[in-house]
Amino acid sequence: MQQLCEQLLNGLNLGSVYALIALGYTMVYGIAKMLNFAHGDIIMVGAYTLLLSGSRFGLPWWASVLLCTVICCVLGVSIEKIAYKPLRSSSPLTVLITAIGVSYFLQSSALLIFGSNKQKVDSLIKIKGFTFYGINISGESIVTLSVTIIIMILLTLFIKKTKMGKAMLAVSEDKGAAQLMGVNVNSTISATFAIGSSLAAVAGILYMSSYGFVGPYTGSLPGIKAFVAAVLGGIGSIPGAMLGGILLGIIESMAKTYISTDLADAIVFGILIVVLLFRPTGLLGKKRMEKV
Amino acid sequence: MPLLQVKNLGINFGGLKAVDDFSVNIEKGMLYGLIGPNGAGKTTVFNLLTGVYKPSTGTFRLDGQILNGKSPIEINRMGIARTFQNIRLFSHMSVMDNVKVGLHNHQTYNVFDGIFRTPKYYREEKAMNEEAVELLKVFDLEKEKDNRAYNLPYGKQRKLEIARALATKPKLLLLDEPAAGMNPNETEELMSTIRFVRDNFDMTILLIEHDMRLVGGICEEVTVLNFGTELAKGKTSEVLNDPRVITAYLGE
Amino acid sequence: MAKKQMTGSEKLILAQTQLKANLKKRKKTVFAVILGIAAFIICNVLISTGALGRQGSGLLVPICINIMLAVSLNLIVGFLGELSLGHAGFMSVGAYAGCLFTIHANLPTIIEFPLALIIGGLTAAVFGVIIGLPALRLNGDYLAIVTLAFGEIIRSIINSLDFTGGAGGLKGINKFSNFSVAYIAAMITIVVIVNLVNSRHGRAITAIRDNIISAEATGINVVFYKLLSFVIAAFFAGAAGVLYGHHLAILKPGTFDFNKSIEILVIVVLGGMGSIPGSIIAAIVITLLPEVLRDLSDYRMLIYSIALIVMMLSSSSTHLAELRMKIRKKLGLSGRKGVA
């Protein structure tokens, strides 16, 4: 029972990170109708920034967080402007291959700069954990969960209450019509990438505080799993990404504990395939029909 | 017996009745028009007849065979071919290959014949090439045969779509706004091509069109749709002069 | 419709142009066959005289393997128009099946190895059906992710099984692969896929790529042709895997990861999606490149990634596309999405 609760907590912890990354996937997919394959690698860039700012230069925690977020945000927006924007009217295949190219570009650049060895990143979270009815609750878990909850609330308010949030909804519904209504599609897409990448930066910081090591390929597996989470919840749906992320985190840590560490990833991917086959729109997604 | 018998066909999208209680009988060899204001449900009727949508109510038969509930592929094989309002060619393939895809189901060589280039492959490919060129000639496209479909001017793309549909050797041909975007001269030429197809291919044609000169010029009978229901039906000249139809088009 | 009637001379001209086109086609085929045989003889002469050196001869089999992988993946990416990110998965299934067969079977090599290639191919083809099934319901990004997921699942499973040697790898494989076998296998792959895409079945596959809705409306059995593409592509990837295993004499699940799939995709994209000659040339170049540019080996992945992005951006720009067409015409290669 105690183990179950601890694994549940671990799952929530991991799931929050997945949910934050999944939000970036889902927002970009909803608005730009593309799978930003490089999204996971933004986490890696964030983690390396943290390594330099915190562990090497000893900046205070708030400065590190700010620096990470700004760098990831600028990077995300620049990628969109340089690589994706010229391809708005191209086939999905072209866009996807480009995104894979960008992902590879980020990974191989990191490999050249930092080498292939994983490096230790000091956790920014210094809060002490406590024991509750025999269950260990770490400081990392407390911070990860509370940060995720705060971000979810802020993001929901942003989408529902602000002009930019409404513009995002409009663009995701119908790009052409939104443009005719005076919505600036380009700046809306840029804003989406900015928000998604900032969330990835936060996810990267939280991920590092729990796992502690960064390498050039650190971002790709959590990235792909977060995509699975986004699909599980229903791509394009913000509550879906949150739900999918949490569910996936719990499933993964349960599978690791009770089934097999080696097969945990296979189970996660198996779930993706089953969901796509039987409910391609995910748990909370809307059905789309192509007009003939 | 009429070639196409449609009885009480209808479909709902959510609560909206996009098409309701649509019935029509089309005799073999007839040129039949389906007209009505934008959003009246004309293309939806085509999508129902070709299996893209499954009807919520009603039935339709071709040559006595019940077709409702069948897939687009089965319906095509049983004898209904169509064109699309927004042209859907195989745009990166050559003009010739577009037509040859249409002839696909009338050849019998299997995958192994294709891979190992058996005599059957050569024989059937040769026959296929000749047939495709014949079809392209009807539409004055034989000079374009090695061109990519997306390189064709708009009018020729529309014609190629008709050629491809005909290549599947249908009993009934559905044309969705064949004259859209054409100038009067091109429309005139298209009208004679449609007549030619009907006469020489022994074809029955159901077409959607907004150009009333085309409808009045070639259709023997028409149905007018408005808000998904039938407003009027009968001989073209009579229907087009029906005050209700004029009101539907022009408003009160 | 008076103009539908052609005069006798017009008919004659049309017949002549058709004859010329046929001759041109036949010339191309003859040229390709001569080129194929010549390349085989030249390589064999170079190997036996030792002109290539040990290192050079060692690259010939990997070149053939990469040609098989790229040409087969091109069937899915270039002709069917779907992105498969799990090609290394097919390769690994074939590799393990074929290698386990030669380890346990006790037949003369001349029977055992070709049989292993076929067994590897068929096993991978079975997986092609399994992966092809989701392809019937999904397309685009979703399908790409599913193929990726399948590749990773296969890898995890091989990793955790005992009879595959697990993470430590499968050892004790005979070094059966030599240039002649690999060359013949690559040639068979090319001939089968080129002939397929130039048949009515290949046209059906290409039609699905260009417009699935009108392919259905034209009576094309979309289900069958999607599955067929995956099965054939998987078969040759599997056979390539068998060659690979018998070349290195050891198989490790880590080799067949996502990066391997991407490397094959890079070859297909660089050669031109839908161009078989392009895939062949790109496979040769990409296999040789790291050896020729030893100093740049650290930059290899960076160069690949930039190449991918630039290729995609340039293919969507009309100005650059025209330039590419001109270059291709000069080199005598077919167009980007054309039939090879």
C-alpha cells in the first residue's frame, strides 16, 4: 500500500512533466496543424542552459529560471520563423520531415558543443520533503505538482480571458476565417510557439530536478512520450493534454514497478497504438471530418 | 426500369437535415440536372450516392441493385463514377496515368505479373495505353498525355477528371459543377463534349451546375433542391420557369 | 465534334511519336541493365586486384544494404506518401529471424543463406502487415508516430528476450555476406520495386498518395494497396537486415533504434522522394561520406540534419524547384515525384 502510494506520487510527478510538454505539442498541433518533432529537444536546450547558468556560473535560482525560459522561448519562435513558416502550405509529410531535421539539428549541435557524456545538473529545488503516514513526499514532488497546477490554471485563464487566447482558439478552429476577422495569424502562431517552448523550459527544469542528468538526447524520449500523452488526451485539447500527461506518468511508473523496467516504454507505446486505433481523437478530442 | 432509383434518401449531421426525403428516377441515357442555391445539399446528394456518406434514411438502386451502405470503392465498381467540385486529380501523376488509374479495375494482371513482367503484363498494358489515348482524344487532351496533371490549365483539369471517371466504365456518371470557372466558350465546348459522351459511351449523366445556360441547354430533366428538400422536379424548361424556383434563386 | 476525327497524316505522326517514346523507354531499360552488370564486374575486378583495399571492399556490402533499405522505404514514403519512422524495426526483425535461422540450421551455405534471406524477409513482411493495419485507419503524423512506436516496441522486446541474446547481442553469426550476394539482393530489390511502381498496382499506390478520396472514388482498393506497400517494403528491409547480421557477425538491439530509421529516411529524402535512381545514388554517397570525410565525422549528423531541412525548404520554394528540375534533366534523372 505504501509502495503503491509512493509510485502513484512518482507517477503524478512524472506525469506533470509530461503534461507540461504535452501542452506545447497540443497547442502547436491545434493551431499550426503540425507535429513539432523538435519540441522535446527544447527541453534538452533548457536543461543545458540550467547546467551553465546554475551549476557553472552560479546564478540565483530565479535568474536561472528566467534565462532558461527566455532562451527556450526565443529558440522556439525562431525555429518556427525559419523552418516551419515557409512550409505553411506544404504537405504534412514535408513539414514533418523538416521538424525531424530540426530535432536532429538541435541534438547534433548539443553533441558537438557539450559532448556525448551525460552531465550532472544541480537541482534548483532546495525544499525539504516530509513523511506523511509513512509515505515519503520529496521537495521535488511538492514543487513540481504545485508549479504544474499553477501553470495549468494560468494557461486556462489566458486562453479563456485574453484577446490573444481567444485569437488562438479562433485560429485553431479555422485559420482562414480568423484571418478575415482581423486576427493576425502569424503573430498568433508565434505566440503559440513562445508559450509552448516556455512550458517546455519549465518542464525541463522540473525534469532535471528529479532526474539530474542532461545529455544531447535527454529531450527526445520524454518528448515522444509527451506526444503520446497529448494524443491520449486528444490532440488539440488543452485539458486533454493535462489528463493524458498525468495518466501516462502514472501508467509508466506503475509499469516500471509492477511489470518490468525494460518493457515500460514498450507498454507506453503500446497504449498509444491502441488508443489511436480505437479512439483516434483521444479521450477528450473532437472529431474532424474532411470536406469532400 | 429506371437506371437509378432513389427513394426517400436523407442524412442528418447532428440535428441538421442536410438532405431530406430526396427521391428521383433517372432513365438510362438521360442527362439529368440537379440545381439549387448554394448550400442546398446538392454535393451531399453526390456524396450519398457515391458512399462517402452513409444515408440516415432511404435507399438507392442502380440497375435494380441496392447500393446504399456500400463503400465508395464498391459503388464505383458497381457502376457510379464521379467528378469533384474542388478538382481532385492525382496531381503529381501524368495525364495519361490519371486515366490509367481509372482503367485499373478493368485489367486483371496481378502483382506478380507486374513485378515479373509476364506477357500478360505487356499485353494488358498495351491495351490500356491504347484505351487511355482514345479517351484522352475525346477530351482533346492527347497532346498533354505526358504532362503532369497539376500543370494543366483549369479547364483541362476539369476535362481530365471527367476522362478519369469515364475510364472506370460506369453506368452512371456524376458531374459536380463541370463548368465552374469556365468562360462561355469553354462552357459551350464542354456542353458538346458532355453530349458526345452521352451519345458515344451510352452514358447516363447526373450533373450539378449553377450555369443555367448549360442546364437549360443539355439537361432533359432537373430537380431543384432548396434547404435539403426537393422544391421542384420535371422537364427542364418547365421547372426553370416555375415561379417558386425563381424565388428560391433570387429571393422574395 | 468534328475535330475528334484525325486525318491520316496526324495518325501517322501520333503513331511515330508513340514508337519513339517506346524506343526511348526500351533504351533506358537496356542502359540500366548494362550499367548494373558493368558495375558488378568492375567492383569484382577491383576487389580481386585489391585496388579497393580492405577498407574499400568492406564498404561494398553496406552500400548494397543501404540501397535495399532506401529503395524499399521509398516505396512507402515516395510512392504511398506515408512517413514510416520504423524501418529499422523491420530490418531488426528480419535480421534476428535470418540470423537465428543460420545459427540453428545445419544446411550447406548455398542453400542456408538464401533461405535465411527469404525467412528474414518473410518475418519482416508479417510485421509489415501488423504495422500496415493501423495505416488503414491512420495517416500523416499519427501514422508516422505509430511506426515510430512499433520500431521502439520491437527493440524493447528483442532487448528483453533470452533467445535473441538480449541487450548483450546475438553472437556467433557466420560471416556469410559477401559482395556478390549483397549485390544480387540489391538488384532484385530495385527490379521488383521499379517494376511494381510501373505497373497498374504501382499507379494505384501513387494515386493513393496524390488523393486518397478520389482514389477511392475511382475504385482503388486503398486497404489492399497500403498493406501491399508496407509488406513489400518490410520484406526487403528484413532481407537487408539478414545481410547486415551476416556481415557484422553480431546483432545488437541498440543498432536498430530510431536513429537508424532516420538515417534511412535521410537517404530517401536526399535522393528525392519517389525517385529510385536518386535513392541508389544517395545510398552510395551517404555510405561513403563518413569514410571519405573522416575529419568531419563529428559533424555528420549535423550535416544530415541541415540537409534534411534545406531539402524540404527548397522543395517547397518554386524558384529552387525549377533549378532542381533543370539539374535533374541534365543528369538524366526523373523528377521528384515521378515514376523512376
